[in-house]
Amino acid sequence: MTEVPIQRQGSVTSGPFGIEHLLAESRAKLTRVSPQEALALQRQGGLIIDIRPQSDRLAEGEIPGALTVERIVLEWRLDPAGSHRLDGLQPDRPIILVCNEGYASSLAAAQAQELGLARATDLAGGFRAWKAAGLPVTSAA
């Protein structure tokens, strides 16, 4: 297969491309955390943000104390300089993004870093790893 150069902001970049490549690039920027590390960060003032759809939260539960921000509006809520940002959002505050299994959250965490949240990361294995680890889970309201 021949790699096709793609023009990006004045430079030429060649493949490979695809979701696996994008995921690997995103995760290379992150220091991903285990469920136990996420809990410890939360107890130290870190912010856990659940980006799963409401249907998943209703079916499987939620992490106590986590904020819920669905993926569709996440960047607007995570922009530290934006008018729609979450209350208490600080560029140096640990932010742990959570999805079902830790794929979408990796992409979102890398994007959050690009928005200026230097300590943004994600939960390796997602909500399901949290639950499997026996950590607290509440029913979705």
C-alpha cells in the first residue's frame, strides 16, 4: 500500500492513518491511570469526568463524585478560557476522563491537553475497569 501525503498546516505528513494510529498518538501524550490511581487523584482534588452516553450510565451506574459531560459538548466544557467551561476547571488540576472501556476517553484526554489542561488523562479500561476493581458505583439518577 502506498502512503499518500496529506497537507497539514503548511507541512506534508504521510500515513499511516486510521483510528488505531490516532489512538496510539493520543495515548503517547498521556500518563493513563488505573482505577485505584483515579480514585486517589479524585480524593486529592482531581476531577473525574464521565463522557459516556446517558444510556450507558443508566445501565451500568456512575462513579460517585464524577461529573457527567457527554462527548458531544466536551471541548466547550473543557476549554479553560471558554465561556461554557466547567466550574472549578484549572489548567493544572488533574482531569481524568472516563468512557466505557478507555478508548474514546484517550482521544478526549489528548484533545483536553491541546485545550490547555496539561494534567488531563484517562482511566485505562474505562468505567468497566473501575467497576471490575470493586470501586464504588452508584445508580444513575
